[in-house]
Amino acid sequence: MDVSPALLVDRVLQTRNNQTTQDVQISVLKKAMDMQESASAALLNAVAGNLPLANGGAVGTQVNTLV
């Protein structure tokens, strides 16, 4: 089986280039997911902040819930 050294080098370089491209794509994806995580956490914290219980009446004086 004859293998051209130039062909072998070309395949190795292509493999490394593909790996580098995939590493960059994964890094960008992780950064985007981190940004979404912090944005959604901020949104949930803003919505579910400290809600006071009702002062009077039969509804909302025992359990603080958000729908």
C-alpha cells in the first residue's frame, strides 16, 4: 500500500483544522448558553422577588404564591 507523504500531511492538516473549527464553535456555544443562563436567572429573580402576603381577607394571607 503506497501512501503519498503529501496526501498524508494534507489529511492531518485537514483533521487539525476541523478540530480547531469545532473547538471554536463549542466555545461560542458555551458563551451563548452562559449568557442565556444569566439572563433567564435575572428574569426569574425579577419576577419572583419578595412578594408580600396580603394584609386582610381570606385569600393570600397564609401562602405567598405567584401564578
